[in-house]
Amino acid sequence: MTTLPIADARSMLSKLVEEASTTHERFEITRNGRRSAVLLAADDYDAMRETIAVLSDTKLLQAHQEGRAAIEADDYLDAEQLASVMHDAGRLPQ
């Protein structure tokens, strides 16, 4: 993460936004030498919000952990096996 004063960020804002969007660089902006804001790509911001939402949902987090445990125990179906099971259950056309 690059740190720069607000005056520098202001004069280079267009360039910083472009760099954040294309390289996912994050910029810490200071005011009077103190951390004041962070500039990051919109996609990175959305990903952070989604991660927070998942981690805040105890049922979803538990399901995720159970899924990871199943994978580690080789207790899962590959795509072909899943298609076969769904077909047998009448959920997929022949």
C-alpha cells in the first residue's frame, strides 16, 4: 500500500484511480501526517464487503466450513457424478 499526503493525492487523483482500478494498488491518504482515507478499486471494495457479509452470516460460514471439511475428506461428487445423481432424481433431462 502506498501512502501519500492528501495534497499529492488531490493532484494525482485521476492517475491514482486508474492505477487502483487496473493494478489493485491501494493508496493510504494522510492529512496532517495522520491516516485519513484509503483509495481502492471498486471491485476490491465490493469483494471486501462480500467477505464481511459471508463472515457475518454464521449459517453460511458454517456451511462453508462443512464443505471444506467434506472436500478434505474426499466426500464430494465431481461434475459427472453430480449430473448422474441429478438425472436419476429426475432433475436433469436426458
